[in-house]
Amino acid sequence: MAGYAYRREVAPGDEVEPIEWSMTSESANPVETISGASTDRTWVLAAALLAGALLGAAAMHYLDSRPAAPVARASGGVAGVADVRVSLGAYAGDLSTVAGDPVVSVPLVITNLGSAPLTLEAIAVSGPGASLVPDPGGRPVQVLPITLVLGRPVDTRIAIRSDCAVTVRPPPTVILVVKDSRSQVRQVDVVIPDLDTIWGQTLVGPACGLP
């Protein structure tokens, strides 16, 4: 900033007042000080923006690198996984005894409602005291593996043994082991209507030879 001074015309004999030196070029220093402060603030702002960008990048990296949640076993009727529905066939719930343990016959009607054929590799049961056994009545069952064509029901039958030595025996879960067109094998838990009622026959005393 250009310095400046002022001059005062005085009449002879008048006293000359001292010049106010604060109005000369040294007064440029405050402007330089303000300019320096502005530069400091610019650096602070730039540093804050850089820190924010780094934090954002770190957060995105954390989100991308998190381990994926484990995929739960598919349940029957889950679209896009294995949409297989199971219902009860005719004459469900026949009760017989094998080696002192009750056995219930469970006819199944299996339908593939998905978007591609599946191969039924096996049928299993899971639950305390439950196990699969050959049908005591000797009735025919489907020989596995079998192709589940879209929309075409498949009739088969399983027999579930109830171990009387196991005190608490909740209704078992029926599991279908299926293979898709890419040869990926999956276990599908299916919900069978009235299976709890059928299984309940094995829990009463007479079924286990008790009064």
C-alpha cells in the first residue's frame, strides 16, 4: 500500500504541529498482517478438507472390506434360492412300531415352484429322537436322485422313527438336499402342514409301550 503524508500550510509565526507518523508508509504493516492471516485460514481450510476426504475414504474401505454375513441355510419357499413346496399326500400319519419305537408314515408331495429344474438328491430329518427308517408298510417310494421339473408334483413317502429313550422330542425338521443346474448342492428346510400332529402320536405313553 503506497505510503502517504500530509503537509500543512502555516502562516509565519504559527507553531508547526508535530507530524503524526502513524499515517506514513509504516501503516502498511497491518495490511500485510491481515493478508498473512487469510493465508493461514486458507491452509487450515485445505487441511480440514483433506482430512475429511481421508476419513471418508477410510470409511468406504472399511465398509467394502467387512466380512460378508454368513448365508443361512435356505428355507422352503425362498424365491431365487430353491422355491420348493412340500405338502402331505394321502393316508398320512399311519402309526406302527419298529423295535419298540413308534414310526409314522409321512407321504410327501414335492413341487418345484422356482425358475429352473432341480435334482432332489436326498431327504433327511433333523431333531431329537427322530430318524428316517424304511417304510414299515413296504409301500413304494421314489428312487433318488430324481429331477424336479417346474410345476410337476412328485409323490414320495418317508417313515420317521421316534426314539422313546429321548424324553423331549419336538417335531422334527424335514430337509431336502437339492442340486441346481450349476451343480450347487443346497439343503432346504421345508414346512410340512400337520407334521406336529402326526408326530404327536409318537409322544403318548401307549406308543412307547407305556400305560
